[in-house]
Amino acid sequence: MGENFLTVGTQVLELFILIAVGFLCGKIKMLTDKTVKAITDIVLYIVCPCVIIDNFIRAFDPAMLGQLLVTAAAALCIHIVSIVIAMLVFHDSKPERSRVYRFAVIFSNCGYMSLPMQQAILGSDGVFFGAVYIVIFNIVMWTFGVWLSSGDKQSLSAKKILLNPCLIGMAVGLIIFLTSLPVPDIIGKPIRFLANLNTPLPMMIIGYYLSQTKLLDAFRDVKSFLCVLFRLVVIPLLAFGGMMLCGVRGTVLITCVIAASAPAAAATTMFAAKFDNDARLSVNLVTLSTLLSVITMPLIVGFANTVGG
């Protein structure tokens, strides 16, 4: 468990350094609302699909296909349960705040905060299954997440769902994995370069909005603490219990618990900004949950690894 604390603590420190860069850029006016919204679109429409494709560039292994499907099913169930809880528990007189609370509960930072711990505890298989979780995360985010953030039912049209960038990225990634299609470096390296932007750009966006708000407001808001409690403790424990009851053990179990126990996704702020919801609140939730995750993630993952690993 000590290793878990060290891994998460290091990740949190690195995240906050990146957030500090965005904070400074916001204070000196190097970043503005207009530029941040443009960067947000780059992350959502270009970087996210590249993250998925990059993680699927590997040789096909028939033995892993069944576990891949179990991971996908578990990730989908975790998101569905999270959606039900968020919609039932979190309400606010202002719709733009309700949407942010719900988004933060449903979507975790299952990329940057989870993959290093999956690598440290489970090795390359943990990272691969973590990528499968990320695929489901992106599908749900680009369907239900878009509808939740925009309040527009038309966003759930079949055409928009099929043409969302992350679903396209998943389709390309699956073709590469299932066929063991060789990807030359001239293509693979640019994809990896773009995928690597998935951490610094979202964190700088959060830092910018943090420079425009007061973090102390999050500590005074009881609903924010309740939201973070559900995001960091309730959802991962429900995920662990549900998977244990279904007989899921080992790498798949621990991978999903790690992803489910991560703090609120950086996309909470990017979607809030894109769809004109309460971006200041979203920054508070992401920052507060990231800060507290240094305590909760190692405890929950250590427990899950001891009991079900």
C-alpha cells in the first residue's frame, strides 16, 4: 500500500505543477477565455481519439479478448450505475451547476491518474485493460456526457453518436488490435505525440479557470464535498462490490477499481466551458477531488488488491 501512496502522490504533484502553469498563464493574460475554448476543442476532437488509438497499437492476443470484453462490460456498468446515482442525488436550483455536479460524479480521470497506478501494480496488461476502460469512458462521455452538459436531446442522434471522434478512434484502434495491423512509425509517432497532450493541456485549462475563481468556495460548499465523496469513495466501492459478486477477480477487477476511484475528470471543466455551464464550480470539483484522491485512491486500491487481486 505504501507503493500506492507514492505512485498517487507523485501523480498528484505532477498534476498540480501543470495546473500551476495554467494558473500563471491565466494571471498574466497569456491564456484567455477564447484561447482556452479553442484548446478545449483540440483536446476533445483530436487528442482524445489519439489516446485511444495509441493504446490499441499492439499485437493481437486471443487469450486477452475475453478479458477485454469483461473489462468493457464492467466499465459500462460502472458508468451506468454512476449515472443513476448522479441523476438521483445531485440537484441544484441552477441547471448549469447540477450538470457540473453530475458530470464530476460520473466521469473519473481514468487516463492520467489511473494508467500509472495500473502500470505500477499490474504491468502492461493493466495498462491495456485501462485503455479499454478509457474507450468506454469516452463513448459514454461523448453520448450521455454531451447530452448532460448541453441539455440538448438532439445531441443523442444516431448520426452524432456514430461520428463522435472517440468512437471513431475506438473503431480504428480495434481494427489495428484485432488484425495486428502494423502501424509504421511515420504514423504511430505523431499519434503518440498528440496522445501525450492529453495530460498537460487539460491541466493547464483547469489552471486557467482556477486563476479566475476562488478555490476556498469549494471548501465552503457542502454539496461539493458530497460530490467528491461519491466520486472518490462511494462509486469505487460499489464497483468493487458489484464485480466481486459477479465473480470478476485479478487484473480486470483491480484495473476497473483503479479507474473508478480516480478523481473527477479534467473533461468536467472542458465540457463545462464548451457548453457554458459553471466552469468555476467544475474547477473547484476537479481540484478538490484530485487533492483528496492522494488519500482515498491508495486506500481503496490497496484494499481491492488485497481482497480481490
